[in-house]
Amino acid sequence: MAANLRNPPLHVSMETVVQTAVERGYTAQGEMFSARDMALLAEEVCVCRVELLSGGMGGDNSRTILTHLCEGQPVLIPYDEDLNHEPCQRSGHRAHWAVASGVLLGLAPGTVNKEHTEPDPTLPWLLLPRVSSFPRPSPGLREAYILAKQGKSLRYQLWSLDSLAQSNDQLREMAPLRAGDGTPYVVPQEGVEAGLSGQVVLLHTGALTQ
């Protein structure tokens, strides 16, 4: 999904992604418990520059993530997936990856630079970025929602940045049933928490430059 959001779009089959990950030793069954490995895999199969962000999705990192999305660039985010695909907190027992590709920002009146936006034709209160001109998160930001999709979901969803950040921050362990089922998995030596908690992968779209 992230490869399709690349500029220009790159069509990569699931078989290619999984085969590459297995050959590099990042996964055994399709699992991905290391954000570092996910960054290396994304850099290879999406052929773009990739940045691993750690330290959680709050504070300065939240601004970095929102700005990245406002610029039309995707973010890969590990989180606990609820039955409706939305973020939840299960200590990592339902850890999955989602692709974020957009934002909905709630801004205080009078803080929007109208030079960079235009009203939606059907919802005048909804301001859309003009082509080639992306608004940045401003001091008037009151709330933020992430447009994201998990691989098993049929549609994109809007998740609050706070709920996604909380889910991302509490990824601590593999589900006990999976850990004890006798199936080999690739888990970082330091554990799931060190591999996933508080980390996201930023994809800088466009061809990789040397």
C-alpha cells in the first residue's frame, strides 16, 4: 500500500514483499516485530528514502509526523488493532502495521492560511490543500486525526492521533498464545517493546537519490 503512494507509484506484489523480508531475515511467517527491519524493507521494496522515528508519537514527533503527512508522504505505524481495525491497547497482543496517508486537522478560527487552502465543494467548512501547496500544522491546532488503512480493512479510517499514539506506545509483548504455539517467529533480541514501541517509519516519496 505504501508503494502505491510513492511518487511515481510503484506496484509491488505481496509475494515480493514477503519473499524479500524472509530472505533478509526480517520475518519467518510474515510477522514484523522490528521497526528498524520494517524501515530497511520499505527502503528496498519501495525504492525511496526512509526515516525511522523513535521516542513516541507525541511532542515534536507529532509535528514531524503531521507535517510529513501534510506533504503527501506515507507513514508506517505499528499499533494494536481492534476488531474494527481501529487502535486499541492490548499490550502488543494484537500488533499490526497500518499505512497512514493523510490528516484531518481541527484548527482554531483565524489560524488558517487561506493562500494554501480552498474550501471543499460540498463541505465549505472543510479546507483542502491547494495543489503543490501543503499547509503545515499551525499553533492553532486543536485536534488531529490520521487517515490510515490496515491491510485487512476494506477502507481507510480516521483515527485520532492521541489514540493511535497511545496504542503505538504500549506495544510490549507478543500474544501469549502465539508465543507458545511452537511456530518460529523473528523477534528482536531485546524484545517486542524495543522493536516496536514508540516507533514509526516515514517514507520520503520519489526515487531514491544518492
